[in-house]
Amino acid sequence: MALNPQLFPNGMPVPFVNEMFVLARDGVEFEVDKIPGSHGGHVKAKGTIYLSNIRMVFVANKPVGDFYAFDLPLLYVHGDKFNQPIFLCNNISGHVEPVVPENQNRALYSTHSFKILFKEGGCGTFVPLFFNLISSVRQYNQQANTAPEPRVDPLQAAQTPVDEMMRHAYVDPNDPTRIFLQQPASESQLRRRTYQPQSAEHSM
């Protein structure tokens, strides 16, 4: 995870090199724990989820304290599951590992729990695409890395072939998810090359 990733003025995440945005879903509520500076470390906010071949990015409609966006690298997500409670709204819950700067000790960073609640409309488009994509990312990563690595680069997910999956995606008419048939091009010349914040400003 990375707290408050770079965004364009319109709220769209600044993409990485070779990143392809698959969809955007408005009207979700996002919950995450262990956020520094927030009340009890827990944040709950409404906004938009962007899904790409590398990550999910939640962008809040309104900042909650210093929190305005949250980046979940797909290679760092685990324990993800789709929940359909009887009296509450459908949601995806899981855990995400932090993106640890190269000169930092992994033990200083703890795993976050997260939940994406679908408050407005169905989720029949988002949920299958999310699970198909994260499954492809994991499968590709296992083939590419036979030896276990303690520090997997989250940008390796960019090599996952997502075109075929997108061509066969089911679109649920009750799900307000917007699928990107072509990449948003307004400011696409800007590309990030690393998750490390200190070099992000030089990567554009």
C-alpha cells in the first residue's frame, strides 16, 4: 500500500510506466486501518475505486484529515474475499502489505486490513473483473518468480496480459462501473517509474 499516491487535478491517479487502467467505480465506501495520524488509525471515506493491471487506488470525494487516497498494489493484496451479508451491502475485504522504502526495515511497517463497500448499485461487473485480474497477476508472478523474494516489485504486475480478459468481461447493467475501453489520454504523458516517494517527483 501507499498512502496518498499522486493524482491529477481531476482525481485520476498518475499512472506508472506500462500501467493500464481497467475500470473506475464511483459510490463506494472504503475502510482501512493503521493510517498514521487518523483517529485510532481507522479511516472510512466515500469515493471512487480505480482498478488497473498494477493496483487499486481509492480516491476520496473529500479528504479525511490528511487522508485523500490509498494505493493497493495487486501483488501485495491477500486474504481477499467477496462478502454478501444479509442486512448490509456487498463488500470486498482483505489485507494489503505496505510498500516499504528500500532503506527501511520491513518490521516497522504493518499489514493493513481494508474493505470496499458497494453502497450504490450492483457489483456484477466490478467483482468478477477484480478477482480475474488479481488471479492473473498472482499466476503470472508465480511463473515469473520461481524463487520466493522477500521484496517483490509491485510494478511487475504490469506484465500481466489483461487485454484478453477485458475483451470477455461481463457487463452488469445494474453495476455503475465505468470500463476504460481506451486509456484516459488527457495527461497520459506523465508516468511514474517507482513507488518510492523520494524519486516520484523526478520520474515525470
